[in-house]
Amino acid sequence: FPQCDNAKGLKAFYDAIKYGPNHLMVFGGVCATVTSIIAESLKGWNLVQLSFAATTPELADKKKYPYFFRTVPSDNAVNPAILKLLKHYHWKRVGTLTQDVQRFSEVRNDLTGVLYGEDIEISDTESFSNDPCTSVKKLKGNDVRIILGQFDEEMAVKVFCCAYDEEMYGSKYQWIIPGWYENLWWESWINSSQCLSKNLLAAMEGYIGVDFEPLSSTKNKTISGRTPQQYEKEYNAKRGDGQSSKFHGYAYDGIWVIATTLQRAMKHLNSTNMHQKIEDFNYTNHKLGKIFLNAMNETRFFGVTGEVVFRNGERMGTIKFTQFQEQKEVKVGEYNAVHDNLVIIDNSIRFQGLEPPKDKTIIQEELRKISLPLYSILSALTILGMIMASAFLFFNIKNRNQKLIKMSSPYMNNLIILGGMLSYASIFLFGLDGSFVSEKTFETLCTVRTWILTVGYTTAFGAMFAKTWRVHAIFKNVKMKKKIIKDQKLLGIVGGMLLIDLCILICWQVVDPLRRTVEKYNMEPDPAGRDISIRPILEHCENTHMTIWLGIVYAYKGLLMLFGCFLAWETRNVSIPALNDSKYIGMSVYNVGIMCIIGAAVSFLTRDQPNVQFCIVALVIIFCSTITLCLVFVPKLITLRTNPDAATQNRRFQFTQNQKKEDSKTSTSVTSVNQASTSRLEGLQSENHRLRMKITELDKDLEEVTMQLQDTPEKTTYIKQNHYQDLNDILSIRNFTDGKDGEKAILKNHLDQNPPAQWGSSDPSRTSKDPIEDINSPEHIQRRLSLQLPILHHAYLPSIGGVDASCASPCVSPSASPRHRHVPPSFRVMVSGL
């Protein structure tokens, strides 16, 4: 049908029917439009048509074209081959790019049906009329890597230019397009595009073309007795310089199809004894037309184009795959539709990368986990800290009866150590993530580590602040009344703080418990250069109202720290190292506060970097716990090793107090003890302590003398002189400890004016004739001691906390003693005649 003119083609067909002989079949039809018009009308003439060049998919409709056959595969025949290729390379996600032409749209629609149910997803379907760039950009946006194109040569140039601009070529992309383009097809259309030739060729490199095979590549003999190669050689020889057509093999096999069809029809007529011949065929003989139709459907032989088999009038042929390599088409494989077999020629296909492209961006989720070496290093530091805390605990328990440790509340010290060890232990839990534990275990750890760190903080600082509160309560007592605060009360204070913690934590756990959440970050290229993208994920412990709960905890801990700062400031002038840790508490609070603020801020800013975040959190906890324990225990350790007694003495006793004025207006005045008086008082107290020890020794001597006199009075003839001297020493001690400087002078002058008599001497004013009447006789000594000993005891009792020397009776209330109220002595103890 010349020029593919529908009118001329239809007229030629009618003329042949009307004026020519009866035709058994119609052979031919190249133009799709003309062929489809004629094929639709064949049923009315009982004619079977066989085409060797019409590839339009429309003719595959058997309801519309029941008498149409073709030896050439249709354009839809490439779709099963494409399906096989996709399965071969495990491509399960594709996109289509189709030119808005019926021929290409039909192939695309058929491909959709072929891929449906084959576990292959068409993720995006794009079509275009003239400018494909918008569609190409959409394909890239949808992460389409395998593109199935249906367009002609002119549009193909534009498509690859757009692909170059969008960088949709190379190792990550694979284009599969029609393979029926003419040789060097791009050269005819390169000038119509704005793309440089080298850019176009770079984008085209590696595309795969799919088309039917013009001639079989096997060397088997065909029905004609020739091999496909022999046929091609003979064809080229007879063709000469004439233009070659890729349909010549299908035309050749078409003649053999008609011949075998007529032969089977004649055999059928002979076998049925119908006494008919094929020459008896006419356009109204439906029975004979049906015989021709069935005979053609049964065609099966090996031709120069391969095995010729029809299935519903469609040729089950061979589809070839070619790849554009270095500016030329190279055959890389073929698909046999009869046997549904794909063969890829060894080492013929070349991909731009080391492996076939992936059908999509492979997103590999990678957990950002804590580095094992970092976890090991920080765990080692934590273990060292716990060993140090254990050493402090051993030191505290071992020396708990030492006055220095006993005065510093060893039970509270143990709680400080316990809090520090709990804080240390939380570091191990903070370092456990999804690389070490399961998701369920990680969610449990979220709660456990929060509880341990919270309780540890409160235990350590609560005990420290409770100790400081006791010092504050004692030394801020305005009336200077004796006030006893036992450790049990301090334990109750710490327990109350922990009870508040438990209430907050339990409410948190019941109302809005911590859950494991996964935060996904933007994709990153694979560091190893593989065709995958890394999507970092990070585990967090979060809940719905995380900010509220953290605010409650931070507020409570902040108030606790402020309270500790207040107590430390108030007791800063009470400088008894065994009792007061205010200086060290202030240093601890300062360091812990600064480190916590810095650590919390940096930890929040580095939440997407788990190694940095864990390192900061761990170092902050280690630093805070270590500095707190060291500030509390290292000074005690040093003092106990160097000068244990000095630690319990009040070397600098100075305090402030608030007083209320008698009028209605309230004002605050700060009073302090004069520095000189304080130094003097400290010296007197030290001397007082030494003399008390001396008094204790003299008590023993007095008691020994008394026992000797009571047990053996008749045998004792004299008392040694040193006993008398001891009595004078007692009187001197009494006046020294209770009297002022003037009083000491009076006692001294008195003793100088009345020197003690020597044992064995006689009074010069008296004369005695009888030695038995001597003043140093046992009877006289016993009588004097019975009168003087009560006076002596009454004299030095106030020095050791007994009754005052001015009291009339030794049973006076202890509150009147100099320990509570300083009263000048009202008399002098004079000793004479001894």
C-alpha cells in the first residue's frame, strides 16, 4: 500500500476482491493504519491475512481482528522480554516515560498488565508531548533508577539531554528504550537539541535497547534447508546495492507459513473425504475459510527468524537486547518467547558501576551507636572512681571511732559515698544502646538510669546539706542553749528528700513513662562508595511531656542546691574542720552547678552525636562525683594522718547571729567575738584541758591517801611531803581555772606569805614537851584531812563541770556552772597550818 494512504490502500484491496481471481489469503500489510482497516473487514470475506511488518499492538485484539496473523512480533512482544530482564537483575521498582503517541501508549499499557502481579512496582508513570525535561525531573524526584522508555528517535535525543542535565545517567541509572532505531540515529537529531554531542553520548552510554531479532542467531537448518546465516548470505547477494529491510526474514518465513497452512488444509480436506479442494474456496465459503484459519493457528516450524509459532494470531518470536557501548550498539542477549528463556551473552553487558544499578536508592538504616573503645575508656575511669569511693568508705568505717571522723557524722559520710557510687553506676547504663541491648531492654534502661542518677544525686548532696544544717542549727542558736541533733534526725531529713524524689519518679513512671524513640536523620552517602545511602538513626529516651517532667526534676534539684548554698554561706565562719564542711560544700556546689549547666547545654546540642553526648555526660558525672568525694574526704584523710587533735579544736570560733530589737521596728545586727578575746579564750581552753587531766591524776592520789588513812590509821606515823604539795597544787589549779588574773595573783601571794610547813618541823611559837603531842601525829593529820578534803573537792569540782565555788552546796543546778554562766568566785580558799 503505497505511501501508507488509507484511502488508496482500501481501494486497492476492494479492486483486488472485485476484479481479480478468488484469493485464498492476504499476504502483506506494512503500514499499521492501512493494515488495521483491511484486517477489520476480512471476516466478511473469510480471508486470512498474514503480515510480516505490521508491529502495532492494536492488531493483537482478536475480537476486532480475528483473521489477522503476523510473522513479526508486535511491539508488545518486548514486554515479556523486559519482564524477564527485570527479574534477571532483581529490579523490582521501575518507572515509565512515554511519548504521547498511541503506539507507545499501547505498549506502556500492556507493560503495566504484564508487570502486574509479578512483584514489580511501577513507582511512577510519566508522559510528555514535546518537552520531556519536566517528566525526567519528576522521575528523579521519585527516586526512579530503572526507566522504561517508549519514544521515537527525535524525542530520545531530548530525553537524554534532559537526563544529562538532571544527572540521571551513569552507575546509578539504567535506561531501557526501543531498539528499532536506525543506526547512528542520534546524529540526525542532535542539531535540533540544545545538548552538546559529548554530553548526549555520555547520557546515552549504557542504555539497553529491546527489539525483535531480524534473523535467528542459531546455526540450525530451517524449513527451507538453509541455515539463517546461509539465507542471509544469499539474500545479500541477490539484494546487491539495494536497501536492506529488517523485515525480509519475516517476509521469507511468511511465505513458508502460507505454504504450510495450505498444505495442512489440503491434508485436512483429504482426510475428511469432503471431496473439496482449496481451489473451491470463495468468499462466502465459511467452512473452508475456517479450515484455513485453524491450519494457520497450527503453524509450527523453524524459520530463518527462529521458531515460528502463533498464539492467538501473535508470533512468538525472539527478542534481542542491545547495549549502547562506546557509540555503537552491541548485542548482549536475547529472549525466546516460545520457551520463555532469557540468555545473556557472557561478559557482553557493561554497567557503569561495579555492579548492576539498584532499582532504588537503597536506604540502609545505621544506628549511631556509642563507640566500644570510648565506652571501655569511660567505664575504666568510672571503675577507678568507684574504687576511690570504696577506699573512702573503708577509711570512714575503719576510723569511725576517731574523734575527727566521729564528729563529722560517719553515717552521713557513708550516704555521701553511696550517692557518689550510684552516680558512677549510672554511667554504665548511659553507655548501653541498641548495639548492646535489645529494644525492650533499652526501654527499661531509660527508667532505671534516670532513677539511679536522681537518687544518687539526692543521697550525696542531701547528706552533705543535712550535716551543714546541723552545724547551722547549733551555732546559730542565739540563746546558746545546749542543742543535741543526732544522726537519726539527719537520716530522716535525707529520707524525706528521697521520698520527694520517689514521689516524682513514681508519678512520672505511672503517668507518662519513658519510651524508646528513634530519630531519623537525613541520608548520607556511603563512605565505602557503594550505591547505597545511609540514613542515621538514633535512639532516645523520651515521653509525651518530657519538658514538664524534666522541669520538675530540675526545679527540685535546683532548690536543693540553693538550700545547700545558703547553709554553706551561713556557716562559713564556723571553722571547726571536724564539724563544718561549708567551704568544701560551697566548692562542690560551684563545680557541680557549673559542670551540670555546661554539660546539659552541650549534651542537648550534640544529641545527634551519641559518642560526644555520652562522653560529655559521663565526664560530667565522673568529675562531679569525684570532686565532691575528694573535697569531703581528702581533707579529713590528710588531717587524720598529720594532726588528728588539731582538727577537733576550735581554732577560729566566730559566728554571727540575728537579734530582735525591743521596739516594733525589726532590724538585724551582726555581733562577733573580739579577735583578741577569742585567741585568749582558745588559750585558756587548751590550758584548761591540760589541767583537767592533771586533776584526774591528783584525784587518784587523794583517794589512795584517804584509803590508807582509813584502813591503817594506827600504823601510819607520817604523811609524805609530796602529798601535801599535791593539795596545794589542787588549790592552785582551782584558782587558775575559775579565777581571773587578779584572783590568781591573790592566791599566789597568799601561798607566798604562808609557805607550807615541812613535814616533821614544829611551830616556833609553840613548845612541846611530849612527842606524842606533835602536830604531825596521825591523829592530827586524820582530823585535818577529814575537814579539808570536802573543801578541796568542792573547790576543784567547777573546773571539771561541777558546782560553782560560790555555791553554798554542791547540789546547786549545773546550769549555774561556769560552763553555762561565768560567775566570779566570792571567796578565797586559804590553807594554813599544814
